[in-house]
Amino acid sequence: MDETFDLSVDHEIAAPPEDCFDAFVALYDSDRPAWVTESDLDLRVGGRWHVRFHPAPDPPFREERTVTDVHRGRELGYHARIQDDDGHERFATQVLVTFEPTGELTRVALHQTGFEDEATRDEFAANWPGVLEEVDRRVTGRT
């Protein structure tokens, strides 16, 4: 039996789904934090999305993404090839982020598949909650 190392993270935000979607995209595109050092986004199905990260003290890395799903305020999906900063491919993964209204809140849920081992999955699992909390801060103004 093959073992899978999928990752699921969710966070509820007191804002409309469209605002959460826009803030998530801006985090990696037009309103980047310091740890996103480059981004070039073609936000359409089949569009390319190049992102370079430097989450100090960890070494920089790149994701070469292809957008697979885009429905503003509902979902954003992409296939990502994770590479060392020199372009050496480490692995590939699939990400789907959904934005579901739940009363006055929006449940932002992220599901990522394709990890080859538990350690790599856990490395990403340690960072995604902070990303979703940053989306929350950006749309609600909470600190």
C-alpha cells in the first residue's frame, strides 16, 4: 500500500470570499511580503506563475506554477514544480485553495498533494498557517 503525504490547512476570516481570494493572490503578486522576492503571474487557467521565495534563515527556492483553476472568490488551483534557487527540481505538487462563505466568515481551505515524504510535507505544513493568518490580517486589519 502506497502512503500519501497530503496536506490540508484551513482558516476562517471575517471577510467576503472575493476579498480573501484577492488578498491571497496579492500576497504572491502585487503586495508581496519580504519573503516573496519575485513573482510573475498570468492569472488564467493555463497561465504561468513564477515565484521566488527567501524565507530566512532557510535558503531561497523557486516555484514554477501553472494555474489549473481560477474562480475569483471560490477557488484557485495550481501545479507547482519546486526548485532549488539554481533551478534544480526537487519535486512537484498540486495546490487547491478554496474560499467558502460560512455565515459572516469565509473558510479558506488549502489542500496540497504530491509530497514524496513526511518531512517535506511537514516543512510546508509549518508555513501555510502563517500565510493564511497573513491573508486574514490583510483583509481584516487585525494584528
